[in-house]
Amino acid sequence: MTLDDLRVFVAVCRAGSLSAVARELGCTQSAVSQHVKRLERETRVSLLERQPRGVVPTAAGRILWDAASDGLAGLDLALRRLGDLVDGESGAVRVTTGGTTVRHFMADAIVDFRRRHPRVSLEFQTETSSRRCFDALLSSNLDLAWITIGEPVRGIEQRPAVELPWVLAVREDDPLAGRESVTVADLADLRLVRLPSNSTSGEQLDVALTGSGLRAGSGTSVADWDTALLLAELGLGH
């Protein structure tokens, strides 16, 4: 018994004619009859009764017809939905990341994704660090995390999407504002606005400064880049 057998049988019951179904499917009446006979062999009952003007389902055939019609309708709907998922026309993409990332790095991509896939649900779960994003990714039904790439994490594949240089954010009237670049030595006397110790960016900055033999001062710490930029704008640090 195959899905094609059931589809042909349901079509015959609805049309009341083997020949009509054969014309619809573009095959021979014998081929349609073979589908029905295969079902009759497996069920060991007669499913169709011949009449002067076509065929009608027997009592047993009506039971199978009703069940197959309901089952095929649900199956066809499921197959269409699966096709939509494969083609990117429905479903959901669940992302965990930080609010700063969404605002500064993903805005254009989100708009483009919504334009290209208007029926796909796009869901965000905001976390405060890469480590917390990893935890959320491993413990829930999220699809991906957008993070600052750091140390390998078992069970998670990390792929670079964009590479960003280190930059120094300063107030507009700061002596360093007109410089196209700065050296590590230029940071020696600065008081840095520090990112949280548990952030990947903060850890990477500490490693880079320590590797250069520099211990920059810090009088302020923040939880996100937007707050850090605001404090720099107010002249409270670099």
C-alpha cells in the first residue's frame, strides 16, 4: 500500500469512474485499476463495486475512503508546510544576541530578511553576554546566536560573519579626535570606560593591553556599548 494507491483510490471514489481518473492523471485505465487492486489485496476485501455508469465504493471501500481522505488532507497540508520551510516561505528563525548587536550590526539584515521572507517569524531573545547567549542556545530551541567570537564551546559551531577593527571612541573636542589612528602607547594615560569583565570583548581587550605591557586606568564600567559611547561623548572616559 502506497500513498499513490490511496490518492488514486480516493480520486476514483470521488469521480465514480476509473476512466475519468485515468484521463486526469494522464495514464491508462489499467494503471488506475492496478492501484485499487493492490489495496484490495492488502485489505483482503472488495473496495469498489461496478455499476452500469461507473463504480461506487463498497461498505468496506467507504470506510477506507473516509479514513484516507482525512489522512491525505492532513498529510498534504503537512507536505506543503514542509515545502514552505525548505523554500524559506514559513516557519521561524530564533536568534539570541545583545540589544547593541541588533541596533548596530543587524538592522539592515533584519529589514532585508523581512522583505525576502515576509511569512517567516523572526524572534529575538536578548542576553547580556556571549556566554549567556551560548547557554541559551544550548538549553532551548533557538536557532543561532550572534556573538563576539571567543573561545571554542563544545557543541556549538562558531562562524565569522563580519570582522570589525578596534576603535577608540572619544569626545569630539578630545586631543585624539583628529587622529586617524592611535598606538598602544597613546592609551597609557587614558582612563577607559570598561566593559563588563564577563563580556568577550572586555576579555579580549584586557588580553591585548596586557600583552602590550599596558595597564590602562579605569574609573567607570558599563554593561553595554551604547552606554560606553554616551559616557565618552560626555567626556567621562575613552
